Amino acid sequence: MAEIARVAEGDLIELLPLMRAYCHFYEVDPSDEALLALSRALIADPEREGVQLLARNGGRAVGFATIFWSWATTSAERIGVMNDLYVAPEARGTGVAEALIAACRAECAAHGAGKLTWQTATDNAAAMKVYDRVGATREQWVDYWLPVDRQT
């Protein structure tokens, strides 16, 4: 059974390769410094920003999840957005993903969030099987995004 805990500064050396593998899966390449800055922001302010969870099997880091706190006007409640869920290939099918999702739900409950939400790529069939297995409700939204010119 996977052991799940909040990420702390001492976990970053084990977390970074998992975050890098997750980014590789989605064919993006943020710098290690940017990934670590994200993790450190969550560690510094989990009540406002969110949390990262690290899964270990036999003491070895094998997966992670990231929750950001937000609000949903359509349900008039605080929500947790599971922005990331990644399990190393060798640990897939062992219950790690399900354990991470359960831990995310528990974090949401402790934070007063009414629901945990997330999205996945439309061709990520393996992930969708996990989400269906845990009883999640599939939404029918189309995502858009725009870059933002940052003020310097």
C-alpha cells in the first residue's frame, strides 16, 4: 500500500524527477528552477496556494499529485483543483493513483472544499479508466487559454 504525505522541502530531490517525467508526458519543458519554485510556493503557503502530495512504495517516491485551491461560481463553493496526478510507470496498476486521489479528497475535506476537480487529455485512456474506477463524474468542457504579458 502506498504511503502518501504532503511534500516538504526535504522531498524535493525525489519529487523533481517525477515532475519532470510528468512534464515530458505532456511534451512541455519548464526549467527545474521553475518546477521547484512552484513546489516551494505550495510548501510555504498550503492554506492559500494548495498542496503537493508524494506517494511512496517501500520508501521510494513513485507518484505525486498537486492541488490548487479555487472557487466554483457554478456550485458556489470552494474547490480543490487536482492540477497534476502522476504515477511512475513501474508503480501503475498498484493502487498508487487511487491512493493519491483519496488523499486529495481528504485534503479538500480538511480545507473546506466541496469538491475535487481535475482534467486530463482526451487521449489519456489509462487515466480515464482510473478516474472511472474511483467513481468520478466526467464533465464535458472544452479548455482554452491565452498567454499573459507579465508586467516587469
